[in-house]
Amino acid sequence: MKMTVRMKIFAMGLLLLIVGNTISLTTQVYTGGLFDQFQREQIDANYLKATPEEQIEILKSYFLDKMELNVLLRMSFFVTIGLSFSFWISGVLTLPLKKLIAAIERVAQGDLNVKVPVDTKDEYGKVSQTFNDMTLRLREAEEARRRLVADVAHELRTPLSIMQLKLENYQQAGHPVPPEMLLRIHDEVIRMSLLVDDLHVLSLAESDRLSLDRKPIDLTVHLERIVDDLKFEVEENGLEIHLHSISRPATVMADARRITQVFFNLLTNAIRYTPRGGKITVEIEDRVVDRNAFFARISVIDTGIGIPEEHLHHLFDRFYRVDEARSRHTGGTGLGLSIVHHFVRAHGGFIRVESQPDEGAIFAVYLPIGNDI
């Protein structure tokens, strides 16, 4: 069994107590032996003839002479033991701290790959493990930051390059710019504006600074409108879409604009990745019990290409695409699901995904239902 720091300190104190008691016991034995020796050597006719005061002085003088060397030896022994224990205790208690301090100094210098060995399961071991977990999260955050900068640069570089090339060509040609050319450039400007807006809103949501205008919303009525707005795109892609709901209203306190974006993104993804002839279903359930609370559950179910299991845990990461070959024109910027995740979380809800390749996907959004609704 591994000893904790408290157990080590207790063991050291117990050991010191045993040493102290041993010294006390040996002192008593030695003192008793001195009395026997005094009786044999000093108690004679002359001692018995002396007055009581003189007898006490003889006894005191004898014991002081005999005890002086013994006391010095015992004090030297006890001090040596005490210093040894102090050095041992300081080593036991500070050695793990020295390793941790050295690792912290390396992190302060920018080295996030440092790792403290976890040799024990005591408090120091827990601190070391927590430190390692912290540096792991810092490495992941740094890697995410680098990917974000690279992805944003990539996403912005493409439309900027297109605009720059077209403008340079027309400038070199010396001809007036036709209206259709300006429309193409304007489309690229809109793409960049949407990307910047999405990044701004996503950063607010990730830092819990997203403002919400919460009002009672009937999800059935709200989703009917969203589905109706998307029907043309659904039919154009050769798909079917159905909305199934309970008869009574499913009301939640939510920001209508943010919730609209949540389900618009989910349905747009379902349309994009469902082959012709497929079907998309939206199911609304009221007062679903989960995590000891009541939720409204809205499921977006498609019969599309599905998602491999290894990608499910990364679906809500920024700029993540299941198929890396998808461009920003065919697969979006990779921000849609991340926005969905953070918008739902900002409402106090959560989202779950179930999917297998070639068997479609189910995105279930859980929105809390208050007692006052």
C-alpha cells in the first residue's frame, strides 16, 4: 500500500516518539544502576557517620560526576538522530516539489511538452497528475489556436485571391468592368463577411458572452416555418422532409434567432449529405426526462451517408470536416456544427449524435423546459 504524505509524517513522528521513549527508558535503567553502584562503592562507615546534609552532597557529587558524560553522550545521540530525521523528512517532503517546480519553470518558459513522473498515489502524485493533465489541455489549446489561425487564413485567402486575380486581369486589360464581374466579386465579399460574422459569434459563445433575447417559443410552430423555408431546396435535391410533433405546443424559453440558426444548420447539413431519393425527418418530443430534468427533444433524422465513429467526437470542433477533400464550396466552412453546439449550450441544453456509415445520422437537440412554462 502506498503511503500518503500524512501517513509519512505520522510514521516519522511515531518513530521519534519511540526513540524518545527508548532514551527515557535507558536513562531510568542507567539511573537505577548508578544507585546500586553508589550503594556498593560509597555507603561505608564514614558515609554513615556523616550528617544528612553531607550525605546528600556526597550523593549529588557522585551522580553529577557519573551523569555528566552520559548526558553529553545522550544529547549528542539525540541531536544526531533529530538532524538525521529532519534531513530525511525534508527530503521526503520537498523532493516531489523540486521536480514539480522544475517542470513549472519549463512551462513558464514556453515548453508545454514537459511531463512530471507520477511515482506515487499520495497527494504529491495527485498534484503531479493534475499538472500533467493541465499541460495536456494547454497543448491541445495551443494546437487548436494554431489550427484556427491556419484555417482562418486559408478560408480568407481563397476569396481574396480570387478577387485580386480578377481585378488585376481587368486592370491590365484596360476594359470597363462588366456588372456580372462585380457580382462575382461581391459574392466573394459576402462569403468573407459571413465567415467573419460566424467566427465573431462563435468566439462570443465559447467565452459565454453571447447575449440571448429569451422569449417563449412554440417549437412546433417555429420548426414548421424553418421546414417550409427549406422545402424548395429539399425538393431541388430530390428529397422528402417530414415534421412529426405532439398535438400540444412544445414551448421553451429561447432566442428565436439563435435557435433558428441551430436548426437551419442541422437541416442544411442533412440536405447536403443525403443522396437523392432520401428522407429527412424532424421529430419534436416534449418533457423528455434526462439528467434529472425536463427537456424538449428535437431530432433531425436523415437517411444520408452517415458519419464514421472515429469522427463523432470531433464533429463540433471548429473547421472540422469529416471528409477533408470537401472544399468550402461543397462542404461549408466547418463552423456550422460548432455554432450549433455552442448555441444549444448557451441555452442550457446539449446535443447528441448517433450515426453509422451509410445508415444516416440522428442529431438530437435537448432544450430545457422551465417549471414556469
